[in-house]
Amino acid sequence: MRLPENVRMLMARLRQAGYTAYAVGGCVRDTLMNRVPKDWDLCTSALPADMQRVFAGERVLETGLKHGTLTVILGHEPYEITTYRVDGAYTDHRHPDAVSFVDRVDGDLSRRDFTINAMACGEDGAVLDFFGGREDLKAGIIRCVGDPEKRFGEDALRIMRALRFASRYDFAIEPETDRAIRSLYPTLDRVAGERIRVELLGMLTGPGVGRMLRAYPEVLTFLIPCLKEEVGYDQKNPHHLFTLWEHTVRAVEEVPPDEVLRMTMLMHDCGKPAARITDEKGIGHYPGHQAISARLTAPILEKYRFDRASSDRILRLVEAHDIPLSPDRKTMLRRLNRFGEEDLRALFDVHRADRIATGTRSPAHARERTQELNDALDALLREHPCFSRKDLAVNGHDLMALGFSGADIGRELDRLLEAVMDGQTENTREALLAESAKRRADS
């Protein structure tokens, strides 16, 4: 395995000072998979004080000295280096109460979560693999190091990490690891919301997301209880061939692997069970389920600490997930005014996924329709149309000069915008001022 020059240099510095050192964890895994590692982490027999002496003169961040970790900055790139260690008891099921430094790398690797993350690579490029990580990589398997129940009992977040890795690499989960997940997933309630969010979104955006959602609905519905009724839910509607959960899974799979879009499709129909009415023929209808879904989604986004911008977008898309769309110019302007370009294009994807996931719509036709909408939007934007207040040829100061004040200014700007979008008035300063002056005189 070939190591980057900076990594070899760091290892050489430690070796020359009398210590052993290895690249470890995800960087080894990704390199063996012919992927570019996001970062390079090292482990070493050197104690923190030893590392500080070895790297004196370099820019060093004391990122976690009590756990044996410091970060060396080389060429603006950070490299975490950690003393070989074993963990003590995890009484909070998240962090070790204490760590003990050891002088052998195999002891350090034995504490890691999965075999594919428990490999190390020396300065010479030779890979150390004590737990079968290379074989599991080749076979496409996620397997805990040692006893899965012990690994998950130490840190419940590893349950979600297993699902994330399985989705990201489209791997299977080894049977004993699978059984431990199904037994211990309720311990996820001990994990901080923001940590759950990171792993959940990582799972949702992986190519294996459909398999994970189908295989572990109990885990997802434990984290997001409003999804529980979807599992096995017969929609009793001829336009839907699948249960509500299967429809949701297919919709998630169909949108691009974007965090906002995948979370939108996971939540878009969670309000259906509460909204259902059944007609005299026994057919289910779901009036108002869009707003109910958004209302149920909001506390989930708060619980898992989604940032405000993402939360606002997800809620907006959930509530509008089946709003009528048309390539018609006037309709497109209205949607552009309401959603802006980014979210409107996202809605095109949401619509396509929602329709394909019914099982009754032609995927090819749905994709053609999405292309038609995008083409119409492209053509409209080339005209530089007026679809927001800032596009108007007049502003609030102009209206104040005509005698408008307070909230009337905003109302008048909105009225002018409506008139321009409807084609009733030209977007020129002269036309708009004349329109507003007339309205002011008539009032």
C-alpha cells in the first residue's frame, strides 16, 4: 500500500526517535478500496509528551492529550497522531471512562469497531490485519471486532455506524453483528442527537440505503417514531402498489444522494396515517397529509440538531412535495416566486421520486416530465424574469415618495409583483409608478 509523502515523513520522524508508528483506520480501509481517504490518522508507541518532543518546531494542536491524541499540521493538512491505547469501561455507553496506553499496535486495533476499520499500515506499505478486515472488504461485509454485543454496549452509536458503512459501501452486515443491532438498538436513546444525525444522513445518502431501510425498519422507527405506522401500512389506494413504508423507501432511493432531498423523502408521507379518510368504496384518501407530515417532521429535525437552513428547506419541501407543477410560464413564475430556483429544482426531483415510488407511474415518463420542467425553467431564467420584490423596477423608497407608508409599502410591492408575473403590467419604473400612483389616488 502506498502512503503519502507527509505520512511517511511523520512515521520516519517517530521511527528515528525510537518509536513505532502506523497509518490506521479509515485511511487504510479507503486506500485498499481504491478510494481517496478524507484524512490520514496515525497511531504510535510514543506517549503524548514524547510526540511533543518529536514534533517540536512543527505546528501542533493539543486536540486530545488526555486520550493520547495530538494533531500535527503539515502544509495546511492536519494529521491526528494517537498513542496506542486500550479503553476502559464505558459506563455512559458512549465514551470510555479512562484509557490506558499500551506499547503494541495490536492492542490498539482490538478496541476498534469493525474489522474493516481495524487495519494498520507501516512505513514500508505493509498492512497489519489481525481481524480479517481485508477479507471482509473483499466479501463486502461489516463485522464487529470481537463480540458485537460488547462493541455496541461500549458505544451505541456504533449501531448507526454499522448501518452507515453498510449503506455507503453497499455491504452486507454479518449475522452476529446483525443480531446485536436488533437486540441493542434501543440503547441509541443514550446518544446525543447531533451524533445520530451525522450517521443517519450518512446512511441515507449511501447507495445501499434501500437495503438498510428495508432490513432495519425497527431501528429507523425507534429514532423517528412517527414513521412506525408506515411499516406494513396498506394505503388502500389504486394509485399505490406498495405499503407506505415501501413507497417511502423507493422514494428515498429515487432522489439524488443529497442530504436534504433524502431526508425530505424519508419524511414526506409520515402524516398519511393521521390524514386518511376512506370513501364508500373502501379507497383511502389523504387530504392535508402534506401539512401533517411537515408538522411531524419539525420536532425530529430539532431533536437531531439539523441546522436551520437545512431544516427550513426540508420542511418546505415536505409540505409542498406534491404541489402542482407545470412548464406553463405563469405557473413556473409563481413557483419560482414561492420557492426560488434551488428548491424549485429540488421539487422537480421530489415529484419524480414520489411518482415513480407509487409503482403505477412509468419511470421513463416521470423522468421526461422532470426534464421538461427543468428545460422550461432554464428557458424562463434566460429571460431574467421578475419573480421577487428585488426584481421589481421600483422599491420601497419609490412608494414612500408616492405617500405609501408602513405595511402598505410591502402590500403594494406584492401587488405590483403579482401584476408583473400575471403580465398585466410591464416591469418598468414608469409603468409601476403610474400603477401605484393611480391606486394611491383611488384609495
